[in-house]
Amino acid sequence: MSTIICNVFPEDMLEHIYYTAEGSLKSANYNIMQSLVRVTSLKQGPDASAEMKLPGSVSSQLAYSFF
């Protein structure tokens, strides 16, 4: 999911996009309020000519109370 987000949205919007996934839910004991993920940096894909962007790092975030 992180790779899709990196390639669909402009880089300046990544700080506003939060999502969850099975791994983050499991690591937070299935608590959706503690399992949001955000891409925090990008790296170039293996084929530079294709200009594919990959997540360099992601971070786990607590959900705001209105989620």
C-alpha cells in the first residue's frame, strides 16, 4: 500500500495521508486508534528510468480522537 501511495499522490501531500494495514493492526493489538501509518520519506526505485518511487521510511501514528 505504501508504494501505491508514493506513486499516486504528490510528495508534498504524503504528510497528510494516513492509512492502516494488517501488520500495523497486529502490532497495536488490533487497536485502530494506535495503528495509523504514514510515509515519511521516499527513495528511488531500482529502475531509475521508470521513475517509480518507493517508501524510504514509514512511521506509526496515534489517531486523533475524531477518528
